[in-house]
Amino acid sequence: MRAVLGGTFTLRFSTGLTGAMLAVYLAKLPEHGGEVVHASTLALLASAFFVSELLLSPVFGILSDRLGHHRMMLVGPAFGAVAVILTGLTTSLPLLGGTRLLEGASTAASVPSILGYIALATAGSEVLRGKAAARFEGATLAGLGAGFAVAPLLFAAIGPTAFFVNALVYGVSFLIYRFGVEDRDAAERAAAHAAARDGTTGRVAWSRYAKLLRSSHVWLLAPTWIAVNASIGLWFSQSIFQFSRIDPRFPEQALHRGFHPMQISLAAVVVGVVFGAGLLYWGNRFRRYRRTTIILYGIGGGAVLVAGGLVLNHAAGVFIALPLAGVLAMAFGLFVLAGATPAALGLLADMSERFPTDRGAIMGLYSVFLAVGQIVGSLIGGVAAGMHGIDGLLVATLALLLVALAPLALLRRQEHQLAMEHPELEIEPFVTEGRS
């Protein structure tokens, strides 16, 4: 499990590094012989990554169940290495769009296999599942955050050559998965091969996948998780691009003054530390709080974050206590918001218990929900930033979080059914404030 999480960190580090360096690269593309790039174009390129992840995750999830989670883990780093090498060789926007599709395929191959492996390894232990879900999210977001933090400095130091360096990091992920992860799904793979001999594998996998998609739990979890992911995704797609430049249209917004790469990197480190601490804290609270309670707290934390951001963005030249209060509110809100992601992942892992030989396909829904959220967030972020700058991003974040509340209330009413469907698990999943 440590190797799986370590490989997840390095893999997501590469993903974050590419995405952030690409934002800097595109912001300065005319200096490298390319054309001027606008926020809407950046949003489309960011969306291309998630379109690829969305479409391919179910396919790779089913392949993971048939060929083995461990074996499919090796495909993602290979795709990613090819993608970043091609990125460093071109300034053509259509070709760069193609590399984003390829890197999306890398994530589509990796995430369902990793989550299927984790779901298999934590079956029967609520405590372990909570910790594993939190640490997976922690490794994912720490990797992305570290990539975002390093990207501006690395690109400033060596330019597009940094993309080739990133290919080496993808190679490290490949080696970790190849030699550090134990093949634990041999029995499930043997069952899949037996089904393949009578021609039922694809039919059974897709029918079970379709059955899960018809579940009311999925339809209630999906909009909530998509909205939360969208609220986070619009920042991943736009933040570095917006913070790296001065926008003369918004002189009153303090966060639009064009920050130095070192300042952006330090801010990314702080964000990563606060979010990571929140992940660890809430991941260890699965026994105490219902999953939907943690998600609800997370949405509330996001609202506090937005309020603090608006204060900070308009606090230039005022008494130091006001911007400081804004920063503290943002840090607290981010800490609480962090709990929403492992809680949603825990719900999905509980659903996968109905299909123990199809965990990869079921856990592939994580990538589907994430991809849809990121696509929506990227597109909304491009429009919001283009119209109102950082203020637009903050208001759009709040609107997306509010969208998540209605389906969450309905999901909360049905949450107990997940435990009833899995009486074989020795867990007490829905104890809150000392009461069942």
C-alpha cells in the first residue's frame, strides 16, 4: 500500500507539473514562437485532458478487472511520458490539445486500477478504508500541489526542456508500480479469464456497470461530487495563469498584480500543506461522522474560503488586520473543504462491495465524476475569469458549492442503505456524535 501511495504521489506530481508548466508556457507562448493564448483557449485545453479521462476511465477500469489492477498501473506512466515529450517539442495549439488528450488517457488508465487495488486491500475494514481513502487523496493532491509549486520555478530555470525532465519522473512512477507493488488480485483475474473463455467477460462487466449507474446512490452522489470537483477544478485550470499576469481591467483586485514565480510556488506549498492536513484529519473521522456529514462540512468550509478570498482580493492598502483575517478564513475553509473528497471516495468504495470482481470498473466512476467536474470547472472558470477576474473565480466557486447541497440532502436520507447492503463488513460506518 505504501508503494501504491508513493507511486500515486509521483504520478500526480508529474500530472500537476505538466498542467502548471503548460499554463506558464501558454502565458508566454509568443516568446517561444507560438500565438497569443486567451483564458478561454486555456480552459479548452484543460478540458481536453478531462474529456479523455472521462471517456476512457470506464474502459480502462474494466480492463483493469480483467488484466489485473497491478498490470494496468503500468500503462498510465507510459502514456504520460510520451505526452510530456511531445509537449516540449511543439508550440502548435492543436498538437498541444492532442498531448492533453494523451495525458488524460494516462490518468484514465492509472486511477481506476489504483482505486480498485485499494478497495480490494481495504475490504472488511472501515478504519483502514477511511485512512486509505484519505491518504490516496492526500498523495494525489500533495503530488498535484507539489507539481504546481515546482512548475513555475522549473520552467523559469530551463524552459520547455522541463517537459523532458518530467518524462523521467513518469519513469520513476513506472518503476515503483513495477517493482514495489504486490500483485494481490490474482484470484479476481483468474475469474475474469475464466469468464473470458466463455465469452461473458465484457457483457457481465458492462451490465454490472450499467446496473450501478442506475443506482439512486450514484445519481445522488454524482452531482454533489461533480459540483465539489468543479469548484476545485476551476482553480487548477486558471489560478497560475491568472496570478502570473497583470490584468489592467481589474486594478481594484489585489490578486491580479502579477506575482513572481517564487511567490506563486510558496503559496502553492501553503495550500498543499493546509489541504493535506485537512485530508488526514477528516480521513481519520470516518467512524465518528457520517460521510455526508463530512461532505456537508466541506461545502461550508468552501463558502468560508470564498468569503476570505473576496476580503483578501479587495484589502489592498487597508489595515493589516483585514487581509490577515481573510487569509485565516481561507486557510480554515480550505482545511474543512478537504474532508469532502475522501468522504465521497469512501462512499464509492462502499458501493464497490456489491461487485468484488469489478472493483476497477466501479472505482473508475471516481475518474468519471472527477473529469466531469474538472471539465465543468474549467469551462466555468474560463468564462468567470474572463468577465470578472479573480472575483469571478471566487463567486463561481460559491455557486458550484451551493449546487452540491440539494442532492447531498437526498443522499443523506439513503446513506444507511449502503451499510445494509454489506452486512459482511465488520464496521460501524454511520456513528455520529456518539449515536448510531
